[in-house]
Amino acid sequence: MAIARAVAIAGHRQGTMDTTREQRLLKLSITVTLAVGAVGIASGLLVRSQAIVFEGMYSLVDVVLTVASLAVSRLVQREGSHRFQYGYWHLEPLVEAFGGAILALACIYAAVNAVDGLLTGGHEVSYGFGAAWAAVLCVVGLVMAAMMRRHARALESGLLALDARSWLVSGLLSLALLVGFAFAVALEGTAYASWVPYVDSAVLLAIAVTMLPVPLLATWSAMREVLQVAPDELDRLVQSVMDAVVAERGFLDYTSHVAKMGRARFVEIHILVPPDYVIGSIANADAIRREIAERMGAHGPQFWLTVDFTADRAWT
């Protein structure tokens, strides 16, 4: 029975994935981020703004994560090795989880510094220049976020999606800086001028607390894939297709197992057939598999589909 079952198993995977376009976009992101981070830190030190320095440091940390994403993107397009026989798909959620955790820690560290600044009386900042620089950073961040998100959807890339989230955080952070610094400029020379030294720390605290959920949610989503929690949408799709196939072809039952790691989808299906059921040739069994694959849209190198047939429930 075990031999018969082994003959009836087929795995579905075609070719390798071309990530050249993804790598090119990540390289662009690295270049822009390096420029923004370096100039941001220099500008922050010049105007004595903790918030601008934090944004620059945030960008440089993001560069490290984007470089790691680029390395993973190159690995993903390779065939599996002897040690990684299913390929390198599992590295995608690992990088996403690590990146989200690092960015979350950066937000927490910024919040602590902001509270310290508020408790120690704040500090003087050249808010006019800071507002101008924040406006430039805001435009750059939001444009890059929109572009990366569009390409992430087109390429179904978790790595580009992570990069898009990072740019979005950076753009919103800059927007908050712009609003806060403009408010500080408006306060100068008024009865509330004594509050001006606190604005930089207050803006930094607001930004850090507001942005913290973004990397935390990204980390949680990636960890679900690392732990191989069955994705609900894929599970519902498999059950819907197999319920119909079992009813149409007179099979007794089936069991299925699904997992998602990065862009890869793994589906394993065991079909229970009556003891006297005649499938016929291996070609007929393959035809059933192709039908199941078509209904699921299981095409491309990122979709692994295995379907087997057995008359022994112990094998399901």
C-alpha cells in the first residue's frame, strides 16, 4: 500500500522565480535611504533636533534591513539546495520579523529619549530650518512608500511591502515633524514662547508612540508565517475546491494541510477513495491533480502542491 501511494503522489512546482526587478527596486531604496539618513543626521545635529536625528538614525537602521532583504531576494530566485530542499522562502518572513522588531525597538528608544527631554526642560532648536527639511523628507518618504507599495502588490513581494511600510513610517514621521516645527515657529514671540523648547521632544514622543504599532503589526504577521500558522484565506480556498472535487468524483473524504512562508504557498492534500475505486492510469491521476491545481490557481514556482490518493484512512 505504501508503494502504491508513493507512485500516486505528485508535487507541483515549475521553474524558479525571477527577482531581478525586486532587487533593482531594493537597490534604489538603499541608495535613497542612505542619502536621506546621512543628510538627516547631519541636519539634526546642526539644528539640535532630537527628532530629526532620530529620523536619520531610523533611516540608517532601515538600510541594514533593506540590504538583508536584497540578499534574501537573491536567494529566493535560486533552486533549493541539499540543506534547503524547499528553497529559501522561509527567510522572507524571518527578515520581516527581525526588521519589524528592530524598528519597534527604535520607536521605543526614541520615546524614552523624548520623555527624558521633556523632564529636563527641553532644548533650543532652529525650527524654521527644521520645518523646511522635514517638508523635503515628507515628500521623499511618501513618494517612495507609494512606489514601493505599488511594486510590492504587482510582484507579491513581502520584502518590498516591508520596505514600503518603512518609507511610510518615515514619511509620516516627517509630516509630524513639519507640523510640530511649524507650530513651534508660530509660538515664538507669543505669550506661549516658553513652551517652544519642549516642542521637539513632544513631537518625537508623539511620533514614536504613534508609529510603534506599524512595526509591531508587521512583526506579528511575519511571526505567524515563521510559526507556520495556517493562513485562513488559503485554507478556505483549499477546502472549497476539495469539497467540490470530492462530491463530483465520488471520493470518500480528504484531509489538507496548508502553510505560507513569504511568497511561497504549501498545500498538501490526501484524498480517501473507496477500496474498489478505479482511478485508472497514472495519467488519469495526473489529470485530477491538474484539475485541482487549476481550480486553486496553483501556478508558478511559489506554489507547492502535493496530491495523493489512498484507500486506507490511516494515510490521510
